[in-house]
Amino acid sequence: MGEFFRLNLPYLLGGISVGGQYALIAIGYTMVYGILRLINFAHGDIFTVAGFVMVYLSATMPLTVSLPLTVLITVVLGYLVERAAYRPLRDAPRMSIMISAIGVSYLLQNLMWYVTGGLAKQYPTIPFISGSVTIFSATTKMVTVITPFLTLALVVLLVRLIGGTKIGMAMRAVSKDFETARLMGIKIDRVISVTFVIGSFLAAVGSILYFTNYTAVTPTVGAMPGLKAFVAAVFGGIGSIPGAVIGAFIIGIAENIIKAVGLTTFSDAFTFALLIIVLVFRPTGLFGEAVNDKV
């Protein structure tokens, strides 16, 4: 039993860690959907841009400068994406906004290919979180231990922001009824910009944690984490922050358990199969609310 625990504990810890990283990305998806009823397809690419920004900044600046600057640049990028690609189409048909989101995703990917030449870049070593730690005779990286606690702390702060501040109240009002909130004088554009800023901030933090574990950064590396984070958001109930977090942890742990039993090839397939099974029996996800459209 002790030997089984020793061999499999790293997979469990890894699952909790990667689940936390998926959760930080998934919150961005679920927040934007909750307000705009729109999937921000560029979110995974913003996550990747954060990785490249950190690579280039750390090559010329100390980490005490490059880390906060990476987060700041990612936040600004998220804000600019909303201003340039989504705000002008606020009253356009939903299909137009979706096409714009896909276009931004491909634009960011191609810009990364152009800047990097398509070559993988090595993510810098961040002291403390890149070091090794031993837990119950299992050795893992410190980032694996830190990630779930940091994720939960950020989620608690976000929930308090949404539940106890004016901008949070405005976000809840807009998510309930977009048009009525606009008629009541809520500054819709400001609320949506703040939503993108928060999502981009969390994606930047998730990027730092993710690439500390998986150190090769390529222009398309964010596609699979972004897709799994989206699956987590849908799995938990798109539009629900607690649902996105719980869904992300479930997916992260399940994915690593599949690897632990020697079925690494099927770990990605299992994630999407699990989603299909859940949606067959609960189309709104685990914590999603059924939406009744008035005719």
C-alpha cells in the first residue's frame, strides 16, 4: 500500500496542480460567457502570449521586474482585444462576434509564429516555485504544491469582488439581463472591459504556473490547455465560476489518474468523453442553470 501511494502520489499532486492552472484559464471563459454569452476563442492564445512575453522579458530584466510586467502586458492585451475586436461589434449579430473572436485567435497565433520563427522557447526558471519538494516520500516541484492554494485564494478574492463591490454588482446585473442593465444606466462597456482584464490577469498567472512545469513555449502550446479549460467551464456549468473551478480540478485529476494507470495516449480523449457523458445527462453542466428564453 505504501509503495502504491509513493508511486501514485505525484500523479495526484500533478492532477491537482494542473487542475488549478486549468481553473485560472477557465474562469476567463466563464466570466466572458456569463456577461456577453460569447466564447472568447482568443483566450488560450492570450495565455500563450503571456508565456512568450515572460521568455523575452526575463532575458533582459530581473525576474522581480519581468514577472509583474508580464502580467501587466497580458492584462493590457486582453483589454485591447476587447476594445478592438468585440466592442465595435457590440450590437452586431452573435455570429459576427464569434467570427471576430476566431479571427483574433488566428491573428495572435500568426504574430507569435512571425516573432519567434515557430521555434520553441525555453521558459525561465523561477526561483522557489521551480524547486523540488518531497511530500510523503514523493518528489515534485514546489509549483505543484503552490498552485491549488494560489488558485483557491484568487477565486475567493474574485468571488468577494463580484459579491461585494459596485463593479461586481454591475457584472452580476449585466449577466442577468444585458439590455435592462444598459437601460438602468450601468456602463456596459466598462463592465465588459473589467471582465476581460480580470480574465487576462488570471490567464497570465496561470501561464506562469503552467510553463514552470511545462517549460517549452510554442505558438500553439496554449491550444490544448485553453481547450481543456473551456471544457472545464462547460463541464462545471458555463457562466458559473465555482463550477468552472470544480470542473477544472476534476478534469486535471482524472487526466493524471489516466496517465498513472499507463493510458497516457487516451488522457486527452478521456477529458472530452467525460464532457460528453456529463452533457448527455445534464446539458447545463454540473452547476449551470437552465435558461428560459421568453418568446
